[in-house]
Amino acid sequence: MTKTNTILTERRGETGGILWITLNRPEKLNALTFPLLADFREICVEARNDRSVRCVVITGAGRGFCAGMDFSGAASSEAPSQPVDTGIDIEGMRLNFRNETETYIALKRLEVPIIASINGPCVGAGFDLASHCDMAVGSTAARYQVAYVKRGVYADLGGFWSLPKILGWRKAMEMMTTGRFMSAEEAHEAGLTNYLVEPDELEAKTIELATAVEQGPPIAQKLGKLLATKTAGMDFENAMLWSETAIPLVMISEDSKEGGRSFAEKREPVFTGR
């Protein structure tokens, strides 16, 4: 599925429905490169069209989750982000930035639940990445920073959009304007992570959560996520109109019938995504 070994994928879970994605540059704390982002984008596009994928997990190899973008040396040689000395090409910069934004857009387009398994430092573009996931399991070894502001920039890969929704306005503004590090405990208290565990418990807790998602009804899960996303800025009545349109799609599914049968038979349901 990938062209480089800087991002790895494997299928896990009881039905193989968990797509486990590992950023694999441990020597650089999994800092992102343009080739890695291209592979990541391709993985997301393929996963969106693969009905066997019921849950996506994103984590990092080694001791870091993601240290942000890596613009050093050969890592950025294919698509330098800074203007050259011969002049500032604003349109070129905008189109070049699309190499990054299109990957995060592809991630947000995934219809299945996405879980961040945050094993260590989660900084800059890495913090943005974690904030775009639907759920997160954090290690006590993790720490978080909106590093952009330390370089005179802002959380340009969507952190400006996601972080206030997760952390709340006041905490997000503090992080986005000071660039200070936030501990795993503080982040958990602010609502960034669903669970906070010791490092040696992280993978097991993540698998536990991902398996619970994998066992759920995929059609209902996808529609629930879609409604939560698309109606977030609507008033209640308009949001309910969306629900009126969506509910028949769920009710005629085999999973809905299985849900009723299993309830009547007092057993756990077995959902197939049909």
C-alpha cells in the first residue's frame, strides 16, 4: 500500500477490521516528510473505499508520536516549503502547502472512527494530526505543544480548527499563543484523550478501544460520525432534518435487524456492515 517504509500499515482485530497505521521515522520522532505525507494520503483514500476497514488507529514508532514537519536536509528536498532567495512565490507556496493540507483533508474524510494512540511527544503538525482523530488513548510519556507559534507561524494544518473544539476555547488559545508544552495529565484533564495509561499499557488499551469500535455496526457508525461532523454548526431543527433523511438508511440495514434479534435473544450482536 505504501511506497516507502516511513509509514507502515497492518490489519488487526477480530475480523481484520482495524487498520493500524504507524509513522515509522523513530530516529526523528516520526517527523513528517513530503514522501511520508504522500503515502499517508494514499492510505486514507484507499481506506475510505474499503468497506472491510471499520476503524483506523494512528501511532508512532519508538518513543515519539510525531514531532511535526521535518524540513531538514533531504527530508524536504522534494518540496521545499520556504521561499528561495530569488524572490517570494506566493502562489507556489500555496500550492506547495497543498502537499500537506490534502493529506489532512483525506484523513478527515475517513468515514470510520479514527483513534490516535499517542505514545510520546506530539508536537506541531503531529498535535494537529492527533486533534483530527475522533478518539485518543494517551501515554503518560506523551506531551503536547503547538510549536508553530515558537517559529512565528500558527497551527496551520487545522489545529486552529480542531483544538478549540477539543480543549475548549481558553485552553486552546493559551496553547496556540504561548507555545508552551502541555503534560499528558493536563491534556487528559482538558479532554484531549479518552484514556490515559502508562506506556506499557498503551497498545493494549488502544486495541481494546479499537476492537469495541470494530464490533459495532459500520453503517450506523459512519452515519453517526457524518451527522456529528456536518451538523456541528447547525441549529437543532436543521440538524434533525438531516437525521430524518439518514435514519431510513440505517433502519433497512441487515445490521439493524440483527440488533433487534440479538436484543430479543439476549446475546451480543454480530454486525456485518450490510
